[in-house]
Amino acid sequence: MSFLDSARTRRSVRTFDGNGVDEKVLSELKTFAESITNPYGINITFKFLDAKEHKLSSPVLSGEKCYVSGVTKMEPHVEEAYGYSFQKLLMKAHDLGLGTVWIGGTMPREKFEEASELKDGEIMPCVSPLGVAAGKMGIKEGLMRTGLKADKRFKFEDLFFAGDFSKSLSVSDAEKCGLKDALTAVQLAPSAVNKQPWRVVIDGNKAHFYERHDKGFTAAGYDLQKIDLGIALYNFEAELTSEGKTPELSIEAPAISVPENVEYVATYRF
């Protein structure tokens, strides 16, 4: 299965079968977690948490027995690094047959921070349950997915641009420059309440990533939508890498005029 195939088949899972995670699968995921790095060189530590032991739950979940949290320290670009690294872990979990969902707010944060042994100066923006998806979604999950329009994505022309923000990039344009699959992987990425804040300008052999800000996503000193950008960055890189390309990340804002509430984040050269 290619990375794009994995991205197409993954969905946010909130209803689990209640059987927990097979120990061999969990051990493999833990070993993988220890190897995860990101282009920013920022350390993200993953904590695997037993729900019963730590009395953990979320009002939007059912049947979960295990969680994973990500702990790090505040520094420049930590949100992008966090999203990149956590997405890498959750895509591995998906490939191992596990269901996951990004949880950034609908949880008793203090309990999760205590279980994650959070120290002074550290942050834990998100967690995810880990488990096998139930054979049928719960009513609550179905209603939530409908409310979030979870299966809907913005059109290519709304997310991707050619040269600058004045010209949209169509699917056929993306295909001509060999980026259709990589940008589709970005389009399919999960995001907080499905806001899809990424915008990408293709300029020759460079892809400039931007964040379109929405109100209400900055808390405790970090920006949840920049975490979403990290997720998008990972999906883009992972698809190009699976195609045998070697994308390189840099931070070199181009001289491109940006719309209101849009901020430059990073550039991939490919």
C-alpha cells in the first residue's frame, strides 16, 4: 500500500471494539515511536497510557483502552514539528490496523497531563486513542462526523495555487508538475474541526506552505492550526518520498503577497 492509499483509507475513529491493543502491535508501535524525528530537529516524546490505570476518558470516545500523548517543550516551530511527528506515528498505527483520532480539546486535560508526567516548561497539545475500530460507528460518532463534515474536503483550487495567490492550481495542473498525489495527500490530512487551514503555492520546484488562521485555535501559548500544518507537511513529504523523491524542508519566505489572515510556515524543495 502506498502512502496515498493509507491516507485515503485512514479516518478518525471514535468508537472502538473495547478489546484494547494486541501487545505485539503495541510493542511495534512503541519501538517505532522512539525512532521518529522531524525536519525541525525538535524532540517529541510519546507516552503510551493505559486508560483504566490512569482513569482516562473522553466524552467523544467509547470502547478505548489505550491512549498515546505527545510531550514536548515550547520553542520556535514546535507546533509544526509536533504535528509532523504525531502524524507519522498515527499513520504507522493505521498501517498496523489501529484506529486513531486527534484529540486536542475534548478531554480532561489535567488528568492526561498528569498521566503523561508533564514537567515544568513542557506542553502536551494532543492525544489519540489507540484501538481496533468497532464494526459499527456509535450514534454519537456518526452525528459528530456529520456535524464536522468529516468526509468533505476543500477543492484543489481553494487550497493550492500556482506562482502566487492570484492563480489557483487545478488537479490537471498538479498532475502536469508531478504533484497531484502529494497535494492530494495534503488535501486528505486531518485538521482541528476539519478547518483545513493549509494553503500551498507551487513555484517551480518549491512548495510554499501557509496557514490560514481561524479564530479560537490558539491556547496555552501554542497554535493548534500550526499543528495541522505540521500534519500537512508530513503527508506531503511522505507521499513524495514514497515516489522516490527527496524533498527538503526550509524556512525561506518568498516574496509573495499573502491574503489577510494568511501566514507563511515553510517551504519544501523537491
